[in-house]
Amino acid sequence: MEAYKRKMYTYADYEKLPQRPAYQLIDGDLVMTPAPTPYHQIILGRMHLTITEFVHFNKLGTVFLSPIDVYLSDTETYQPDIIYISNQRRLLIGEKKIEGAPDLVVEILSPGTGYYDLTHKRNVYQTSGVTEYWIVDPQEKTIMVFENGGGEFRVASEVRKEGKAASTLLSGFMVDAGMLFRPIGE
């Protein structure tokens, strides 16, 4: 009996999709990304505003909000919730996509993509050279900040429900968990 052989998709296949923002290319698979929940979007907006204000005020680089393609290899193209590219690395910003590992990636976990964010994508971010990786979990109300040291992530900061998660990459940048996770309408 012949073993099942799956089709390995590449960026060329991904680029042909009519509804590209609904997909990510993860390990050669086209993974459909369901629409996020309202609470996910509230947290995304708060996080984006906080980091954008800090980066803009300090003239450090550019912050992007999903959907934007981040091309890491021919079989790995993601759409992280938020990315930051420093001024020194702005050549990564291509006409159609980010062409390489951002300095900082923020993923806000959701039921449809959380597994990938915590496993495969985390490993790819680590080995591709993402300097700092933030995982924000709306359900558990946690923020974990990973710092890349020699191609391996280590926990640099972690908060649950209250306290401030601090960046090692963006000196002085912190996110208050109480502010980030407050209920909708507050």
C-alpha cells in the first residue's frame, strides 16, 4: 500500500488565492483563518495603539496590523496580528509583503489559530530570526514575551491578569495587562 502524500503548497500557490487574507501558509499547508471574535479585535486595537504610539513617538520604525503577509520561506507565509520593523531593517518592507523576519511579532491567540501560534509558527519565528515574540492569550488573560537568544526563545516577561509585560527589544516599552484585558466597553 502506497503512503499518502500531501501536496506541499508554496508561496506561488498562496499568491494565486482569491481570498488570501483568509489563509496563511503554514508548513506547506493552506490554513484558513476564521474571522476573529470582537474581544480579540478589541485587544488587538488596544495593543496596536499602545505599540504604535511608542514606536512613532520614539521614531523607531514601522508597525503593521494584520492582514499583511510575512514571507519567511517558500512554505511559510503568515499574517501575524501585529509586527514591528525597525528603521535599520526597513528594506524588509516589500511592495506586496514583508520579506523576512520582523523584529517583533505579536500573536493574539484565538481558537482557530492558537495551536499554530504556540507550536509550529513559534518555532519558525525562532529559527527565522524574529528578535521578540509576544503571545497574548485573551482567555487566560496572559502576556508572554519571548526574547530570541542565539536562535532560541526564552521567556523574558510574563504577566497574568495584572502587571506590565516589558519588551527587551524596545527599551522602555511595556503593556499593562489590566488595561489590555479590560472588558469590552470599559
